[in-house]
Amino acid sequence: MKRLKYKKGRRIQPNHFEYTGQHKDQPIEMQLFVYNSESYTETKNLSLDKVEIDELLTSEDVKWLNVHGLHDGELIKRIVETIGIDVYIAGDVLNVAKRTRMEELENALFFSIKSILPEKGDANVRVEQISFLLKDNLLISFQEKRGDFFTHIRERIKTNTGLVCKKKNDFLLYLMLDAVMENFYITIEKYEDIIELLQIEAKVNESQDVLVRIEKCSEDLNYLKRSIIPLKDSLFNLKSMQDDNDFNGIEKSNYSFFSRLHQKSLELLDQVDYDINSLESASSFYFSAQSHRMNEIMKTLTIVSVVFIPLTFIVGVYGMNFENIPELKAPNGYFITLGVMFVIVLAMIFYFRRKKWF
């Protein structure tokens, strides 16, 4: 899993508008969707115009401004300034090294979330920050690059399917957060397939490569967990705003949807914890199997050594250079000694077998 470079993100000053991500070659595109329960319009390749934005803010229709590409810091700053939000939020949009968070502003809401999705045909995953600004009837989404996270939402709006066209932009925010959270399920499902294979290999494969892969998978899951925890906290704070009479950007009836998202985040955490425990079990089994194999080897070597101890003693006695050793002159001494040694070996093997030592 590719890690985010937090060191650079910490050096960025609050009012310094610099994109800290890696997708600096992505073309910047803006699309505007304006809809209500009866009509729908879509404007592609939108250019920022203050008069147009002011008109949008006063319109009763729901507006969704989708921005692809964040490397133009001045453009992001102008968008934030145009809709009357504190300009430091533009810095938070551009600084993708920051953790997931939710912030209640004056008559507005800011929410940033990490999207983690596995690469196709690769063991890695791609991490992207998506930020949202909710104000009046306008919702702005900022994506680092073009993606297909919200394709099904666009289709619902175009075909006037479901509740999205009957509700305000707070419900649209719920749908978009839910779509991003689905990526976590896809990623976890991919790692669960890997874990299943590792659990099998840990039982049959003696190679250290299995342990290396277990540790790498565990590191990736811990990174997922660190991404989900601030999401859970942010969603809890968001659903807790129901009792706050100062912010009216979310309808009271829609807070139940954000409560569902919070419940989803708890489910994600439980699943990641379970998968991490499964990896720890696989790792423990691998070490236990290795220890058992080593014990078997040591037991075999010990038995061989014990068998040869009395034989070595006999050889040592009759290998001494004293002149008066009567047995040395016996005509059948050699054969008798070999026979005694053979009987000792058989007796010891029989004893070991009786004790079930091998």
C-alpha cells in the first residue's frame, strides 16, 4: 500500500495554497449539475465566474459542482472565496496529507475523506482525498483526479430515480460519502481473499516469504484502520449536530442517514480488527509450525546421539593402548563386540518406541 507523505503536509502553512498530492499532471475540469424534482441540467467544462456562482447560491434548485484536479491552488482558493467561506479551507482541500475530518463553519459544512480502492490486477491500493463543501443549496466536491466513484449518483439524478431529486444537497452529501465508504468494503474484501490464501500457506509452506507477506498485509490493514478511525469520529460528530440549533444545513429528517454511515464505519472497524486478528493467528500458527518442525529435528538428532553414546564408549574402551586387555586376544572378540553393540542399539530403539519418542 502506498503511504501518504505526511512530513511535507505538516510543513504547509494554513494560508499557503499548495497541492501536496501526486496527481499534479491531471487536467482540471469542473462540472455543474443543477436539478430539482422536475428538471435537470448539466454543464461540462465550467469556467469560474463570480456572477454565475452568486446566481447559483440564490437559486432554490440543488447544485452540485464537481471539481477534478487540485494542482491549481489559486483556482481552489477563488472557488472557496466566491461562495463566502473562510479561505483557509482551501488550504485544507489542497493538503491531502491531513486526516479525515469534519468541520462546522458559519452556515457551511466541510468534510474531507480518504478514498482507498485496490488497483486492478495489482497488490497495491490507490489513496485519494475527496473534500466536500456544503452551503445553502450548493454542494462542491473536490477530487484529486477523475474517478468513477459517483457515476451511479449522476445516473440517479439524470433519470430522477430514488430520493436524490426529491431532497436537498445534504442527502446528496450522504450518497457521496456512502459511495466513498463502499470503496473500503471493496478493499477489505480484497485483503480477506489474500488472508484466506495466507492462512492456507502458513500451514503447508515453510518458506519465510509467507511470514513477509503476512506482515505486509498486516501493515496495510493497520493503515486502513488508521483511515477509518477519524472517519468514524467525523461521522459521529456529524450525526451529533442534530441537537445543534445553530446549523441548519442538514434537515432533521436526514440525520438518520448519517447515523447509518456512522454504523457502517463501526462495521468496517470491526471487520478490519477481525482480519488483523486472523493474520496474527496465521502468524502464530506459522511460528508454532516452525517450532514444531525444529523440535522434531532436535528429537531425531538427540535419539541418534543417545544411540551412539554407548557405542562410542565401547569403541573408546577397546581403543585404549594398554597391553593387558584380555578381550583383544579373544579369537571371536571382534564379532562378540559387534553383536553386543547391535543388541544395545536394538534395545534402545525398542525402549524409545515403547515410550513413543519417535
